Amino acid sequence: FKNIHKLKIGDVIYYQSIYGTKRYLVENITKIQETDFSYLQSTQDNTITLITCISNKPELRLCIQAKEF
């Protein structure tokens, strides 16, 4: 998550596990309230959601959503 704040729409995220590597295309980048869990709901597509803190903004989180391709 070190460089998550540098991601842009259209960037590719590679997720590697013991089952192989999956590729995800970044489709949504938004700042959300720390209490907003709506972005973690089920989706129709295989979507990865990354949420992290924002420096000097304790009430906000950076939320990145990307769809597998």
C-alpha cells in the first residue's frame, strides 16, 4: 500500500497468491468517511477494493476499486 495514493483510473493492479496472479483495472478512486463501508458490498464482477488511511485526515479513507480483466 506504500504507493496506493499514486494509482490512477486505468492503472493495473497485480494480485499474486499461491493460486496465481490476477490483473485488475482501476475503475474508481474516491475519498470516503472512515465509517463508510458501502464500498465493501458484493459486486457482480470480480472486484478488488483497497482502503487505506489518508495522511493528516483521520476521518477520511482512500478507496480504490478495480475490476479483474
